[in-house]
Amino acid sequence: MKTVTIVSDDKIGVLADISYILSKAKINIESINADVVSGKGIITLSLSDAEKGKEVLESAGFNVEEINSVVVKLDDKPGELNKVTAALSKEDVSIKNVHMVSKDGKNTVLSLVVDNPRKAAMILKDRLITKESVY
């Protein structure tokens, strides 16, 4: 899964601007995570077309980074996240970001941004959702 991350000054209307720009370009937001840290908005989006989304947001003046993530499915029960994080840690794979994409009571789908996506995919191959999630 490709995501884009926008770092912006924290101000009213940023999400309205971003969603307007993407809707005009006919790009669907598939998941969103937004935080404010030290006066900066950090917005991570999974988009129906990440490359086009990056282009239109940059042309509108936003600072955009394209990030590749590894998408995994876990059983929705205590200790499953620890199994994944411990396996990556044991193999010196650093987790940069974790985003819960969905949760339905039986399964949890996570998007993991790591320093070595190919190595993470090998470690987590039994939990990977698609091969396309690794670039």
C-alpha cells in the first residue's frame, strides 16, 4: 500500500483543503490519520491513486512524502501486535509508523512503515495481505 504524508502548519481548514483538492482530482481517500505535533499537522493518507494524489497536492503547495508500507492482517486478540513487533525488532527492522487500517472483531489490518520493507515482508510473509504492499 502506498501512502502519502503531508506535513503542514497546524491551521483551521487544512483537511478541508486537502479533501477538496483530492475530490476535484477524483482521488478517493481510503484511510486517513492526522496528528498535530509541535504546531505541525502530520496527515497520512492511503489514496486510490497515490502518485496522482502526490502530484495534485504538491501542485497546490503542500509538502508531500510518498511512503511505502507493508500491510499485514492479524487475529484480533491480545498479543498479536507484540508477535509482529517483536519479530521485526529481533531482525533489526525499525518501525517508523503504524496505522490501523481496519478492525472487525476477528481481524485487524495494519499498515507498517519500516526502514526495510522487503526484509519486513519476508519476516511477516505469513501475515502479508498482498505482495503489492511492498515496493
